Amino acid sequence: MKLPRVGITMGDPAGVGPEVVMKALADPRAYEGARPLVIGDAKRLEKAGRIVGARAKVARIAAPAEAKYTPGMVDCIDLDLVADDLPFGKTSAAAGEASYRYVERAVKLTLAGELDAVCTAPISKEAINAAGHKYPGHTEMLAEMTGTKEVSLTLFSPKLRVIHVTAHMGLLEAIARIDTALVSRTIARGRDLLKRAGIAQPRIGVCGINPHAGEGGLFGRGEEETKIAPAVAQARALGWKVDGPLPADSLFYLAARGDYDLVVAMYHDQGHGPVKALGLEHGVNITAGLPIVRTSVDHGTAFDIAGTGKADQQSMLEAIRQAALLSRS
């Protein structure tokens, strides 16, 4: 059986994306479970390769069918969008436009069956918006590109897996947006993703919104009782292993020690904080609910170190591995 073809988007060309891509694909482990290729700019990859001291060379191709998938040779669908003198570490509309086009091409190739999964290097939200693409992040962009009404931002790390009911919005808006139906759909998307990842009977813990999950109505305005508890009851009625609403601080501790396979977080920072506190190196961002497999590194463009060769490639290696694993299932 042939290994899954994973299309890696180069990310913002002014960020660390080109460097982590070249570092990751210079590592033979990237090819052990996948056939990776890059959608980006060959000249930028070559420059990044020189910065990080990667021995791998870049092969310009026009389509996945031309790729050789050979360690030591990075296959790149070369869109040739980036000027040679584009500086590292600075936000620009030109870089935002390029990063958008890389994702657009990767999605089209995957929907057409020429790729099996998409793995994205980080983009700058400010840059893509400056280029006229009004999205708060990859998640919403991918949903629109694939015609998907609703998706969930999910984080996998060695000790925690977290799916978010809401993501890129203000806290007041998030609390207003949360309702029983949305929590139920998020639980279902998370359970389906874990089953695809090989966990037959996922154990899921659901966070409350307020401190101590509302403390029986003492904190908040009854959100746990009216919005979250009914969704948990619906899931349990289906025979699923779901508990909650639980105090978030206790739940993340229990999940990190292995009592739960997945935590359902109510808003962005509730879920991101614990995962990132445990370390970004091996974290992976997965978009649950898309008709395609999409994974990503769990870090940003890191403009402060872009162009220095200091960026760590471990999250990219894990994102490639997870993309291949999920696409096989």
C-alpha cells in the first residue's frame, strides 16, 4: 500500500514556516509514514535551507504526480509568488497573499484526490487580512474553501487532546455563541476524530464555562445547567463515555494523567493554555469536521526569530505524521 501524500503549505514566507519545513523534510523520519511535498515558493525554501544548514535540495514540480518523494530532495509545487528581497520577520500584504494562495492550491489538490491530506505551516492573520482575505485564522479559511458550515479547532499533544466549542472570537461573544446543540456537535466531531485516530471508545471530559463549573449556580448565569449539561446527557444516552460539565482546572489535570482521551473546551484560551503550557514542540493543530484531513504546527510565525535558523521542527514532523495517520483511516 502506498503511503499517504501529504501536501505541506509553506506558511507565511516571512515567518519560520520555510525553515521548519526544510528542517523537517531534511529528517528521514518525515518520509517513514508519508509522502510529503510542499506547496510554496522554491526560491524561499532554498534560502531557508541555507539558513538552517539543511542538505536537502529543492525540486520544482507542477503537480503531485511529478513528485519523487525521496529523502534529501524536497518536492515543491512552485507558485513563485515571493520576491527575492522579501525580508524575514516583517508583516506584509505580499506575504499574506502568498500564504493564502499556498493553502488554496493545497485544498484544491486534496479535494481533487491528488493529495491525501494537508499540513500547514503558520500564517500571519494580520498579513492575510492586509492582503484582503478576511479570516481570523486557518480554521475559518479552510471551512470556506471546502464549503463546510462548521468545524472545530482541535489540539493534539502527547499528554492532552483538546477540541474547542468556540475559537477565534472574544470571550463575551463566545459565551453568547455556546448552546446545547453546538456543544453536542463538538462532542460528536471530537469523538469521530479520535475514533479515526485509532481510539475505539474515547473517554471525553467536557469543561464548564465558569469557575468550578458554576459551583451549582453560584457562579455565572446558569450556563452549565442550561447549555452544557443537556449536551452531555444526550451523548451519554447514545452510550458514549462523556462526563461533565467539569471544572476546567481539575479536568485538564485528570486528562493529562490519562483519565480522559479528549477535553472539550468552551473557548480558545481555556483549551490552548494547558496544551501550550505542556510544551509546543510536539503539539499539533487539527481541524475537525472538514471533508479533508488538515493538520498544522501548534505555533505561530515567530517573526522574532524568523530567518535565524532557530525555529524547532518537531511540531512540523508530528503534524506530518498525524496527517498521514488520519488520512489512512
